[in-house]
Amino acid sequence: MIRSGDGSLESATQRLTEALEALESKVQNRPSDGGQGGGDGDAEQLRSELNAARERERQLEEAAAEASAALGRAAEQIRAALEEEA
């Protein structure tokens, strides 16, 4: 869901970026299990969650670009309408 305010999207993107960084940190700092198994499922789930979060981040960035372009077009239309009235 995209809200009209630019701050909502920026805030969501910032939270997502922080979550991605935390997840990456957990994956990188996870101690090795010494080849005893059991950690592969967790690591695979973390990779899957990371990939999903990255895809969501990409979608949010795309939505932000579209919203920015739409705002730019709207501003131009308003300026043109004001110039016609003047």
C-alpha cells in the first residue's frame, strides 16, 4: 500500500534496510556447527527470508520512483494551470 506522503515510503524503506542489515549480520555471525548438521535448515530459511526482503525492497524502491514521477507530473500540471489563469 502506497500512502500519498513521501515520508511513509521512505520510512518503510529505512525499516526494511535496517531489517536486512540485521538479518545479514545474523547470517554472517552465526557460529559454525562443526559439521554436525542441524544448522542448514536455519541458514536456508534465513537466506529465503533475506531474498524475500530484498525483493520487497526492490518493489518499494520502484513504487517510490513511480510516486515521485507522478508527483512531478502533477506539479507541472498545476504550474501550467496557474500560468493559464495569470
